[in-house]
Amino acid sequence: MAARTTTLAELPGLAGTEIGTSAWLTVTQEKIDTFADATDDHQWIHVDPERAATGPFGAPIAHGFLTLSLFIPLWSQLLEVTNATTLVNYGLDKVRFTAPVKAGARVRLVATLTSVTEVKGGLQLAVSGVLELEGSERPAIVVEFLSRVYG
């Protein structure tokens, strides 16, 4: 899937529109283990497949913050601002972890650009995102994300 391309000047006109749906991304046990090493969170429900198989989820699950961090690479598949020189994460207004992501599961992002406001030197984008979990009625995450784009 190709990203929607736009310019800084055109971004305000996209406010209120669904930007698109990313490709599916597999959350592997290797990715979970790497995240555990990076964050020093080695709780058994994440990194011990044998023990996790007998736990409350029946398999190892991804850390919630690992799943949340996937928002950025998935979002980058959806929107390209051709004349932007800098894009930065600005924050989160709301995050809900609504379903566990088991090792081997696939997620994808459906994102809507809810608003675009001017800030000094650029624009602030408010994005409503749903990280869908393949085969699940409930999404993995629902998030309201803020980003700043500078030209």
C-alpha cells in the first residue's frame, strides 16, 4: 500500500478524514524478547513461552508499550508530507490497551486525522488510531496521538 502524499499546505484540508489502513505486521516472539531486553521487563507472560502457555492468555503476549510503539512504523506507511523537514512525536491524549497481542499475532493501523492546528513553525496533527488485531472483534489498542510536522 502506498502512503497518501500531501504537503504542509494541504494537511488542514485532510482534517476529519480517514487516512487509511496499514499493512499487517506480525508481532513475533523475537520482537517481544528484544523489547524485553531493551526495557528490562522480562515478566514471564512475555518471555517464557512454556510458562505463558499455562497462564491467563494461553500464550506469551506482547508488552502493551511494545504494541503501542508499533503505531509509528504503521503510521509512517499511511501519510507522507513531501515538503516536511522534521516530524516529531508530541504526545498521547488517550491510550487504551483493549486486547492482548499474543506472540505471532498480526496487527494493523486504521488512522483518522482528526485535527490539524498551527503551531510555531509547523502544524500539530491529532490522529485517532485503532490498532486492529487480526481475528479479534476487539482492537489491540485505541489511541489518540499527537505529532508535529515542520517545513
